[in-house]
Amino acid sequence: MKQIPYWLDTAPAFPDRTGKPLPDQADLVVIGGGLTGLSSAYHAARKGARVVLVEKDKVGSGASGRNGSMCTQGITISPAEARKRYGSRGPGNCTTPSARRWTWWRS
């Protein structure tokens, strides 16, 4: 049995950017190429931001690439059920990390 996730095992080789200078200016610098970092960089770039993503290894090589796809930890109901239960404004004054994700999820 292989010990490397399928998506890393089958991904094309990333270009080696070791020693490449970073841009002099950026609107956003994201540290870490995991699920949260890639999502942040992607959405900011789609809105026109000049984004630099810095990753010490390969994209997705940390915990995000080894998890069981549990990116909504704490939410055990479907998005449709959550909207029905909490309405379009989200869960209100909940302070769990999952509740704070509603702002990103709704945008």
C-alpha cells in the first residue's frame, strides 16, 4: 500500500523555484500552500489582488494533503441543512472556527 496520497502521487512535477527572488510588491502574501493558504490566495487573486504564496515544501504536502478531506470540521450537517437551520446570515454568535468560516463560505 502506498503511503503517499493519490493527488500528490499523480500531480505533475512543480517547477523548482528555490532561490527565486520574491516580487518587490504584493497586495497579499500567503504563508503556506495548504487548503487554507491556497484558497485564500485563489480567492484574493480572483478579486484582482497581486498574491504571493510561499510554501516551504510542495503545495499540499502538509496536513491538508494528508487529511481525510474533513475541511469542514465541526459542521456535521449539509450546507443546505445549515442554511435551513441558521438562515442566510449564518449561525449568529457562535464562536467555533466552523462558524467563523460562514463569511468565506457565503462569499
